[in-house]
Amino acid sequence: MPLPAPAPEQLEITQELTQRIRAEIDAGGGWISFARYMERALYTPGLGYYGGGSAKFGAGGDFVTAAQVSPLFGRVLARQFAEVLEQTGGGILELGAGTGLLAAQILGEFEALGLDAPYAILEVSGDLRDRQQQTLQAFGSRVRWLDALPEQFSGVVFGNEVLDALPAHLVHWTGNGPLERGVAADAQGFAWADRPIADPALLEQASALDLPAGYLSEISLAAPALVKSLADSLDSGLLLFIDYGFGRSEYYHPQRHMGTLRAHYRHHALDDPFYLPGLCDLTAHVDFTAVADAALAAGLDVCGYATQASFLLAGGITGLLAETPADAAASYLPLSAGVQKLLSPAEMGELFKVIGMTKKNAPCPSAFSFGDQRHRL
């Protein structure tokens, strides 16, 4: 089945971005790391997937987030965050808020709970910031947007599907040791090219994994670096991430010998990350062991790690669903279908994980009270 064709103005965007990346490859001696390619493809202002103005979320975009699946997702998170804020004070800092829908769900639940906590959003995409401001205008001055991490912050810092979009390095393990798989230019656009690993941190991690020749996978240096930066900024409170991924032993499993990198275009998952640069989302699954290690090294306590299904069930999502009478079919059936998708092992329930990290004895969300899988990190 052929993929949907981009509009003429979209073709102009991808052609311009391709030319810019090819120029950077030429300036770099004919090669750039895949992490750099991913950064340019996603975040180049005005042209990258997140830097431009294309539709990204929902039926008309490329993927659907949990907040779009069910409004109860945000309500569960809000109640968990309220538990933390009752003891730490402070507010909420959301990283990469998409359309602002999840923030609206959380703020709406806060109002129902009588909680008047400030809400900040750190958003690198100007286009998405504009969409968020439209979505959240009813909440007025309670919401503010940041251009950089604050020097100090107390409360809850969280990201939903943020880590998977951070630039990742590709490593190809060979009989002569690991090589970095980067990007070169060819007549058609881009091509793969392996080079010796120059970054000492990347080489150390790749060598420590000791994977067999022929294995290809990702190593993210950006995710641990983000955790460290957030830990330095967090004075007291909770750091929480929700994303798809695994602990390290599952991440680098023999069956995943070709890695987890995917391009997402109009609800199609593609193996070719060079397809229509700037119009495709690029993602790699999260190595949650690396996230946990970075948290511990930065002085945080890893207080919980669970599947999304376990976290939402323990957080009371079925009770929230029960607030809508089952005989009110027009309201109940869509809510029930959304909850099923969030919880089902065949949908989002098992692949998506939730990791919580605390500082200065901040409380751990009660939704980690059962189903803890920290032993799998």
C-alpha cells in the first residue's frame, strides 16, 4: 500500500532540509553522526519535524499520544502529582507538552481537586508552543512557558514521550570492536557509513555492552544528560518519565539485533529514517537502565518503575471510568475503549513504562505501590 504523498509545500520543506543536512555532511568531511542527523531532522527551526508546522498528533498527524486516547490519563497523573505537591510544595514543569492537551487535563483535574499549583512548560518548538497557548488560554496566568531549565525548581518535573525523541547514536558491533554508524551523502540523498567511535563516553558504553558482531542498536547520551540536568535543577520533588522502552537486558536482547530506530509518517512505522526528512518523526526506544543509572549518579532515588498499565490501574483509572454510568453508552463506550487501549498488553499497556525519581525524601507516587519492576532495570 503506497504511503500518502506530501503536499507541494511539504516537499519544499523536506528538500530544503535535505540540502542543509547534506551541506553539513560536506563541511564535516563527508560524515555526521546519526545523532546529529536526528537532531537536524527533528529540531531545525522552521524545517525540522518539531521545528516546523506540520500536523503531528492525532488522526491527521503521524501518531497518537495517551492524552488523546483518553482524558482519564491526565486525570490519573494529576492525582499522583497532587500527592507529591502536598508535601513538597512548588509546581509542575512539563517537558515537551505537544498540543497542550495533557496539560489541560492535568490543570482541569487540579481545579476539581482545589489545587492551585503553577504550571510551567519547557517547549523547544515555536509551532507547538503556539498550539499550547491556544489550548491552555482558559487557564490564564497559571501557565507559563520557559526557554530553558530553571536554575532551581521544586515540585514535579515530567515528560510524556520525550526521551524517545532525543537524538541517539547508532553503534554497529563488529569483529574488530564497535563502530559508530553515521550518515553520508549519496546521489539519492543519504547513506549509512561506519567510522571508529571518537566520543570517549560513547566508546566506553559500547565496549561495556560486549554485543556480538553484526549487532546494530542505539545508545543515547542525551537522555542521561537530560536526567543529570534536571536533577541539578530539581531542589526537591519528583522527576517522572513515561515512554516506550525496556531495561538494558531487554533492550539489547538478541532478537533486537537491528535496534529500535523507527520513522513515523501518517501512522505508518518505517525502517528508513532518511524518508522525507522533516516530515517524519524519528524515535528510538528508551534504555531505562541508562536513565536510572544517571538518576542515581546525580543523587536521585529511583522510587518506582512500572508498566503504564500497572501505574494507571494503581492510580485509580478504573475508578475514574466508573464515574461515568455504563448505561450512558454515548459517553461510557468511548471512555472504556480508551482505557482499554491504555491498559492492553497488545496496545500501550506493557510497552510503555513509567519511571519515578525523587530528591530530598520527596514522596513517591502511590501508583508505584504495586507492579514495581525496578529489578528489571
